[in-house]
Amino acid sequence: MSDNSRPVTRRDALVALASSGATLAGCAHPALAKSAPGAASPSPSAAPPTGPTPPAAPALAGAHTPLPLPFKPTALNGISEKMIVSHHDNNYASAVKNLNRAEQELARIDANTPPFVVAGLRQSELTFRNSKTLHEAYFGNLGGDGKRSGAIEKALSEAYGTSSRWEEHFRATGAGLGGGSGWVILALELDTASLRTCWSGNHTQALASALPLLVMDMYEHAYQMDFGAAAPKYVDAFFVNVHWDEVNRRLARALSAASVLQAR
Ligand SMILES: [Fe+2]
């Protein structure tokens, strides 16, 4: 990291860039953000800043820390400790680390930063921010007994005819992503207070105005170690371990938010 206590000179920037092993063209290429989002991904890099260091931006502090797993890693049924710990400690933690680096680099951009560098950093920021959010929601809705009840059961029945019919939709969406990558998300759309089942081919395709209620990671790192290419078996194991009390908590919170918005 640069020393932000004094102005960064062009020489400082070029030395830092050289020591990182990066090239200006390489650091800015959009593929930087695509190659392993959420995993041990290529690190966002920066253009050499010019002029004085800008004031600190609280929105770009780059100080996020990974949350711990909210359950004992040995507690899941049919999902191994080795796989869930690897997922948490490698893929999720790397997303948080890379989000911090993207924010730190974005905090240094100015009017002289090449637009393609800014574009690459913004793509990285969005990828890693959503990866962080979705991974935290994913781990947070595991560790339960898989028995669906309460308000979410009623809401799913009203939205899909039966909650079993909704589960067919959710599972089929997961199957559609098997062998590829992405997320399946049950969300509450805030504008309409309606349940939506969404497909996301990567971290950046989430429904724009919605809060996630149930999140299933369909990146291969979520199941390959235990299930190989048998993604449907992973989906079975996912449903056995869903923490529906947490989903009900999220539903109540989302409905409250939607109610506030609709009252305006
Ligand atoms: Fe993941």
C-alpha cells in the first residue's frame, strides 16, 4: 500500500507498479475481474496516480473483514468440513481481500486516470462487492435442518401455488447453472413486495431492486470437492441444510423495507 500521509509522486507510482509485477495494460483489462471472481482472483491494480493524494474517502476505505462461518463446519449434513472451510477461507475471503484492494485503488483515481483503468477497477469493485454480499448470505442461510415453515412457507405457496412448486423452480434454476457458475437467489422485490426467483450467471447479475432471502452458490468451488460434476446431489444437500429460520428473518426485514418504500 502507498503511504497516504504524503503526496505520491509519479516516481513513487512507477516504482510501486514495477514492484507489483503489473503492467498498465494488464492491470486494466476487464478480464482481470472475470477470471475467478470470488476465488483467488487476479488482484485489481491501479493506474499510476498523479498529483497530490486525494482526501480519504470513507466509501472506499478498503477495510472489510471476512465474517466467520455462522455454524460449526462439521455441522452440515452431506457437505464436508473440508469443502465448506475451503469455500469460506479461500473463495469468500479472497473476494473480501480483493474488494479491499479495488476500493483502495479507486480511492486514488483522479481526472488523469485513464478511463479504461477506471472501468476495469469499477468492474472489479462490483464483482467482489457482490461476491462478498452473496457469499455472506449463502453461508448465513446454511446450518439449519432444512424444514421449511412459517411466513416463508405461506408466502411461497401464495406466489407459486405451492411451496413445492417454488422448490422445483429453484432446483431447476440451479441445474441450469450446473457445470457453469453463478447463483440462484430467492429475493423479495422491493418495488412490488413480490417474491422472485432469480438466476445470476456471475456476481454482477443480481436483480437490481431486491433483497436476497435464500442464496445458493452454484460456482463449482461450492460442490466440486464433494460431488464432482454431480451438481444435483449438491442441490439436494443444500436443501437438507437450509436454515429456514434465517430466511424467515430476512423475509420479515425485507417486507418491512418494502412497506416503508411503498408508503412514500
Ligand atoms: Fe462461492
